[in-house]
Amino acid sequence: MQVNVTSISATTISPASTAPTELSNAPVQTSSPPSKIPFRPRKIRKLSPDDSDSKSTQTVAVSEGPKPSVTTAVASAKPTKSKVVQSRALMVPRVVARSLSCDGEVEIALRHLRAADPILAPLIDMHQPPTFDNFHTPFLALTRSILYQQLAFKAGTSIYTRFISLCGGETGVVPENVLALTPQQLRQIGVSGRKASYLHDLARKYQNGILSDTTIVNMDDKSLFTMLTMVNGIGSWSVHMFMIFSLHRPDVLPINDLGIRKGVQLLYNLEDLPRPSQMEQLCEKWKPYRSVAAWLADTEMYRLGVMLSKVGELLVSYQFVRTVINPDKERHHFPLKLRENSLVWGREWQGGVSTFLGDD
């Protein structure tokens, strides 16, 4: 930002120099302070959302949404987030919050959301509250998520069943046993070579002490996100789903989830789909229960989608065999309600999600 200040200040001084002899004199320092004093408020006005100067191309690119008040707030908040603040947040010890699986915690979250954002009140009244009762170990949950990536539900279930058989059951899915499986053994049960490398990378980070079930449970959200995305094959979407449905973290916002983004667009009557960079600002009022609010938004989007599509009628009856989804346009477009109930995150659902599209 200071580079722009110096460049613009130079242009403002040069046209003001009507007498070239005055610039060569020594008292030039007396003229520079007055030129800087009126310049600062002029630059602030250019960066304000009310002005639409031709020079402010960056602000125009950010504020291209339908509601200037919302997009401008998002755009103006972006420069205030410095990398120094973000890196400092990683060093802050985790403030242990109540898990969503604790008795009465979901009810507390719904009461808070009803008061914080009245738009969510009809959704709270309409839908059954979510349940968070999956208690698989972190290593097992992460292993399952890798195995189910990019697979039809039945195919993923078949491979997962053979995988746990090789390990001696779900209790045998531990880093040592996973590392003992060769790529050839994994390929024989249907695991691709790439996924085999993902599984080994996860198990190796456990074995080397970089990760453990205990450290994962005790890490704050930002540190956990950083550490898990270091594992090959685990991206931001997988980490967010893991934190919500396996660790039951209450304040997780999957900003890259297409279903949630469409739900937010629907709730706030936005003409354009909010970008991931805008989601944090738009959903600020949901804190500290963004996990539950995201579930509500995504579930409502799914309900309306079911009402408006013939394919949705098959989804409701749980009798569909395969849902055609364009991976490029509908990536991550799986409602959290179905993802929560699917075998991928620990609760068996008869019918399941036809295809699990991960981000990895």
C-alpha cells in the first residue's frame, strides 16, 4: 500500500510545481509536509466503496457481487488480515470448547443461532437437529476418508471391507499395520497406487510422531488444519468434514463446500454464488457454532433441490443407483446431511451417497 502512496504523491507534486526555480531551492522541505497532509484523506476516499474511480481496479474486482454492502464489507476486511496475525494464531493454545456430542450442546447451539441470525429460525424449526455420535479414532476416520475418495458408495464399501480384513478388523487399522501392507497387496483389494501412497504417508507421519490421535484431538482448529493438509491426499474439504463429523468441533466453516456456499446464497438472497473468501465475513454471526449453521444451510439447499428436481425424488426414496454429477461443476456438492449419515464418516446409511468426491 505504501508503494501506491509514494507513486501517487510523486504525481501530485510534479503538476503543482508551476515555478521550477522553487523546486531547486533548499526550502523544498517546507513544501512537502503540506502536500502530504491533504493527500492522505484523498487516498482514503479513493479506497472507500462509495467511489468508483477508474484507478481502483482492485476494489472493483472484489466488489462485483450483487449487494455492494455485503461484498464491500468482505473486500474491506481482506487487507486487515495480515499473515503475521494468522501465523501468530497458530501458536495460541487451543481453548477447549464443548464437543457437539456433549449432552445438550446441539440444543445450545440452535438457541444461539436462532438469536444471532433470525434467518436461520425457520430452518431450525423445519429440520430435525443434527446428531454427532461417531466416535471412531482419528486415524481410522482419516483412513476411511482416503479410501472412499472418488468412488461409488458400493465400491468404496467393498474396498473398505477388504481393507479392514487385511488389518484384522477396524481395531487393527493402526499405523504399523497399514505400513506393513505393500502397494501390491493394496492393489489386489482395489486400492489404487496413489491412494496406497496416501495411506502410507498418513501412517508414516503417525509413526514418526508428527501426528497422533492425542495431538489431533488436543490441537486447535487452525493448527490441526495446517498439520492435516500436510498429509498427501488430504485437502481442506476433507479436514473440515473430519473436524465436524469425527471430532465434533462446533465452529468449523467449510468455505470450499459448494453445497454450503449455495445454501448461504439462498439464505441471504444473493444473485451470485459467494466466493470462499467471502464466506468468513458472511457467516461471522454464526460463531461459535458455525458447524451447526453450515449443516442447516446445506440441508435447506438440499431440501429445495429435492423439491425442484426429479432426481431429488429418487434421493428422497433412497432408491437411486447412480447420480450423474459433473465433477468439474459440482465438485463437493454433497449435502452434509448425507455425508454425516454415510459410512464414510461413521454412520451407516442404507443407500448412501452414490459417489464420494473428495478434494484430494
